[in-house]
Amino acid sequence: MPRAATEPAAAAPHGVLGRFLEIGLQTPDIRASVEFHERLGFSHCVAGDAWAHPYGVLTDGRLVLGLHQHAVASPSIIFARADLAAQIPELQARGIAFERLRTGNEVFNEIGFCDPAGQNVTVLEARTYSPGDRRREEVSLCGDFVAFSMPAHDFRGCASFWESCGFVALEEQAGPWPHMPLTSDHLDLALHPPQSLARPALVFAAPDMRERIARLCALGLEPVTGLPRGLDPRDNALFESPEGMTLLLLTED
């Protein structure tokens, strides 16, 4: 995969965690994962040299996926923040308990922790790829990326954590899937009941989703079972990537 030098994170952080970098996914077979997302219509970014393990980055213009053929927390919401080591006391003062902490002059600085619902979060000291030139309007076959949706029993407690990190919690929504939106400038998250979807999901929407699902099936991709209750399987679908990531495709009103 193309590679480029690692780039420093922006000097001015976007929220306490910095700027959204990627959804990091561990994959046992990076070639299979790359080919799957290429079939969806994702394109490549130029990966840097921060990681010794095989690493590929793909985007649909709005969402960025980092594919790691290595033992990493997965899926992980990954941010980049400059001068990361100097920010650790501030993050600890906010009650963040680190599960992974690697800092020093001779290493690529990284911290990792979980939100109150157990979702993995990672903050790196710099970007690990160069953004592609894909325009936001060039959506994939999945449609428009809506949110990274996470299962949570305690919406309010989890929303409070993400609000402390710079996100804005909105009112709970009954449809098209039950969730509480958490918005920011560069990434939208959502919380959903575990009984609706047991695992995190990448959520996409489009008014012509029935046709999009048919095109994906024609490419040899088969939907999986487990759609949230009340969704018509003719107009909505769940797919699963080779690394086990759930994709929820919804018809947009």
C-alpha cells in the first residue's frame, strides 16, 4: 500500500482529544479487508511509517478506516493531538483512566482508554496517513456516512463523557434506528441500546438504499441477520466486513 511520512497533528486540538483520525480496525488479512472496502467504493489514503505492521487507510470522503494487521484495540475511535505527552495530566484530571500509555522521545506517543460503555478510544501524537483528495460528495455504494454507533446501557452517563470531550449530545431518536446522536465538527457518534444492536456499527443512509443494497449483492456481498426491530429488510440491511465490523445501511426519508 502507498506510504508517506508521518505528519504532525494540528497544533490547535479540536476538543480535548484532538482531531478525529480514523476508526481503527484489527484485521487478520489486510488484503481481504482492503478488497472488501474497495468493492464498497472506498479509496486509498497514503499511509505513513508510524507502524511496523501492515497498515492500510481507506476513505469514502467522510469516514476514514485504518486497517491494522496487528493486535490492536478494535474497533477504536482514533484521534490525533499534538504534544500528547504534555496533555496527559489534563486528561487524567478529567477522570480518564489509561489502559495503554506509551510516551517518550524515542517512541510514537500513544494513549488508549475506554469510554463508560467500554468503547475503545485511542489518541496519537500525529497523523499516520496523508489525506486523500477524494471529495465529500463522492459517496461510496453504502451512501452517506451518518455515524459510528456504539451500544450503551447508560446513555446519559456515556453522553456526559463525550460532551466533556467536545461532542454535543442531542435528544434521543426513535428511528430509523433507536439512538442518541453525539455531534462534532469532524465525526458524528451515536449511542444505541445493546438489544437493538449488540456491537458497534458504521451507519450509512441514502434515499435509494434498496438499489444500493441490490448492487452490493450483485458484487457478491450478502447481508447478515440482526437488523434493528422495525426496519424493512428490503430497504435496509446489515453487512459485515472481514474484520467483523458491522455496517448498517438505512433508507433515508
